[in-house]
Amino acid sequence: MIQHYCNSRRQNGQKINELLASLLKQLVERQPSLPNGVNNHYSRHRTKRTRPSNDEISGTLHSVATMYSRVFVIADALDKYQACDGCRTRFLAEFFHLQTKCEGNIFATSKFIPEIITKFDGSELLEIRTSKEDIERYLEGHMRELLPFI
């Protein structure tokens, strides 16, 4: 299982190459040894002091993902991922390409944003809303953690 949590406070760290590299890293960490493609990219880019391109990372991600019988990808808070410059669209495209190529399973959470919802057309969607009771239960459980007022 690989996962990514989008965070609106980390906009600079949520560029497509960092996201793909994060997913790749999670898959590689579960391998008994470093896959050849990863080792080759590392050696080549280390000597040149460069970073792999999005295409190189993506290709290696797909290659490593095929080493697993099943891949589960979780992306939490897609709505927090920056939408500028088409980054969110590219990330979702990579997300679905990984799903198709590796028969991966995707679980994603997001606020209702039409741009995101339409990308999941044909997928099973579950709308979750908080209730007054949920909020009250949460507050009751955390009230003792608040500092006392003098």
C-alpha cells in the first residue's frame, strides 16, 4: 500500500515529480533489494547532479509497481493538492495510469470539487458528512485536553 496526504501548507512540496518520487520511494522500500531501474537512475543523475524527469520517475514507478501482485494507492485530501499549472490533473492522470497498468486499487478522499469528481466518473463514490452529534462527540472527547482558563 502506498499513500500520499495532500497538505495545503506544503504547496511547494506537492509538485508532480515530488509526489511521484514519494510513491516510488514507498514501493522501493518494500523490496528486498534496490530495483535496477532505480539504481540506474540514481547512478546517472548522481554523477550529473540532476534530478530524474517526471517521465523517468513515472516509468520507474510503473515498473516497480508491477513487481507486486496488488498495489493499493491512497490519496487523502486531493482538494488540498495545488491545482495550478495543471499539477492536480497530471497527478490524477498518473494515478489512473498506475491503476490501469498495474491493476491497482485507488482510494481517494476529497471535498466535492467538480474537477476532481469528474475524474472519478464511473467509480464508486461515497459522500460523508459530519453531523452535529459527530462534532459534539469529538468535542466531548477532547475538552479535557484544553488548557483551563483562569
